[in-house]
Amino acid sequence: MPDEETLALGEAHSSGKECHAYAVIAGDLVKFSRSERTGGEIFYFPGSKYACVLQQYGESMNLLLENLGVRDLSVLAAPDDVLGRILGFSGLKSLWNGLVAIDMLVKAACEIRPYEINAGETDRAHNANLGDVQDAFAHKIRRDFNNIPIPTLIFSGTATTLEKTKLEAFVYQVRQFQKKRGSAVRAAG
């Protein structure tokens, strides 16, 4: 769930005519752009190619970053077919399994939270569980794709998920991966 800061930033940087999801994603983007970063990161979220405004989010959010003067961060909102070409069927199946697991964890947290004895205990357990799902997914994708770099979300059981969410220096990792792959191809050829 987005926190108050994310919602306030999203509403401040949208016209109000977009759907609620746009404001939440824009709020996360602005919040991330203001966080301590190494630079050169890519903010990723699934895109669309169908008759939904979602297909324009990536371009719109890159313009938002430009208007904010943020030059060391970009947005990638690849449609599902592009993601499918990158991950293949096995990768998409793993992604689906991860999403289902997260849905089940969210449902369980929502059902348990009203009855918790110690306030915040459910959120701490939920965040730890999200971290476990993320670690398992990242391990499988890296294994299946020869250690391809992927952005990793960091979850901490001591704070809300959004307060500790941060992307790794994805562009740097991709460049290093490409260099390794290029060296390996030249050595084999």
C-alpha cells in the first residue's frame, strides 16, 4: 500500500485526470528520485500496448523526470510481450508464481492485521515474507539467465515496504553483464 508521502507526491505531480495508479506510480518515482541513489538507475514497472493510458505512463514519467531536472534516472515500462521475449515462458511462469504468492501474502496480512496483539507485528512479518519471495525470484531468474542483472527491491521487516524500497544500480549491472557476455562471445569465437 502506498504511504501518505507517495500519494501526496503523486497527486502533486499529476493533473488529477489520470487514474489513481498513475498518481501512485508517479509518487513512487518522485520519491525514489529524491532518495539517496548512485545514479543511472532504471525505474521499471510493467507497461501496456493496449487501449489503456498505461501505455503512455513510461513516456509521461520520463517527461516528469525531465521537468524535475532529474537526469540520472529513467523509466522503463515495457509491455508484456517485451517482458516475455526477455524472460521466456519459464521466466514469466516464475514471475506469475511470485505475483500469486504476494497476493496470498497480502490477503493473509489483511485478514490477520485487525486481530494482531502487538501493533505493527503483521507488517513486520509481511515485509519479511515479501523479502523471501523477492530473494527466491531473483535467485531463480539470475540462475536461469546466466546471472543477468535484475533490479532488486529491498524489504525490511523494521519499516514499511515503501520506505525501504530501492532499486539497485540497474544500468551499471546491465553494462557489466553485457561486457562479460561480449568478452565470452569474443573468446569463444
